[in-house]
Amino acid sequence: VLLDILQRHRFFERDRPQDLRGQPLILRHQLVQALAATHTREAAEILRDIYRRVEKVNPMWAPVILSDIALTGHGAPFLLDAARRAGNAKELDAYIWPLARTRDPEAIAFLAGLFSRPELAIRRSVRDALDQSAGPAAIPAVLEVLKRTRDEQLMGWIINSILDDRDARQHPEVVEVLEPLLTHPALAWEARYALIRIGTHDAYAAIARQFDRLDPSELMRELEYAANVNAVPLIERYLRSPDPKVRRMMLYRLP
């Protein structure tokens, strides 16, 4: 049906301003969205052809079509090839969010590699795209970055933006990587916050193992996120503290 509509009305075949007067942009937008929603290889090919034409005559709309190519589930090779050929940071930035939306392992690995780029805007765009669009697919790639880099700002970004929610819960390495950072002079807060937000039994056990080396008042601030039964062993450690101030803090927080 979509192919018939495209062919019969010759959508995207002529894109001069005078050709577009009878084709509202919203209708064209709905057509590409509908193509993307079919999740077919054929739709990805049609959208790639549409993108090549639209890129030349309506560059403001071209990024929308890139996202639709990603959502077909068959767009990662095209997007990766285009991103690798990008001539500058502005061109590259157009592909970052669509690549994250593919959740393709090769695309995610490519994005994680962009953390080494010198442009702050690119690194921020990668961080936000992986956090908001890639979901659990981002976790293995960013863990590799976290293990290799010595850039504390980048480490903080990754922990605080990508490893602090349910997307990280199912990956067995996350707690193992975060636990040593609980006593890191610059990243302890990020590690505590992420582990408590992850909220699994293993995450709270990691905090409990470091309990005697942590400042109880600092850890207490994050406990407002500890709203599940896995936190009980950690809470018990507080209630058994020899310091009456620590016990009082915990009693205050219990509700």
C-alpha cells in the first residue's frame, strides 16, 4: 500500500519548491514514519533513496529520515558507512543519534570509539545518544571504554549517565567494574549512586563490602533511591553501627 501511494502520487520524485505545494510536509513525514514502522529491508532501501534526494533539497528535514532509516532495523550498515565518511564534526553529529537507535553492536562500538574525539560537542552527543536511545546495547561498549580510559570526566559521564539505571542491571560486569570506584577520590559519588540505582542484590552487596571504608553520611544521601528489598542487608549494617549518630541517621531514613 505504501509503495502504491509513493508511486501513484510521485512523492519524493520531484522536490523543487513548486513540486511540494500539493504535498504537505506532514504527509511526507507520516509516509517515511510508516515505512520505518514496517521494519523491512525494502523500507530501509526506499528510505535511503529518499534521504539522498532530500539531503540535497531540504537538509533541515534530512536528519528525521536518518532516524527513520535506523528504526527499520536494517539501516546500520548505511549509517555506519556514511558516518565513517563524514568530513567534519557537524556532518558526523547527524549520524550519532540514528546509530544509537539501531542498537546494532557494531554501531554502538563505533559510537563508543567517538569518546576519544577532541570535540566536546561530539562526546556529549555520544553520551546522550547512548544513554537515551541505545538502552542495554550500550553497556558492553561503554564498560570497555571505562576500563581503558584515565579521563575522570569521561568516566563520570559514563557512570552517571549510562550505568545508573535498569539498563545496566542485566550485565554481569557492571558491579565488578564499579565496586573498586567506591573509594576513588574523584568518582566515589558516581559509583555509589549508580550501584544504588541499579539496585540488585549484587550491587548492594558491593556497597556493603566497602561499608567500613565509606563515609556513612555520604552514603546515606543516596539511600533515598534504595527502595527495594535488596537494600535490607545494607540498612542492617547501619542499624548495627557502633556510632549512635549513624544509627539515628538510618532510623530517620527508614520510612
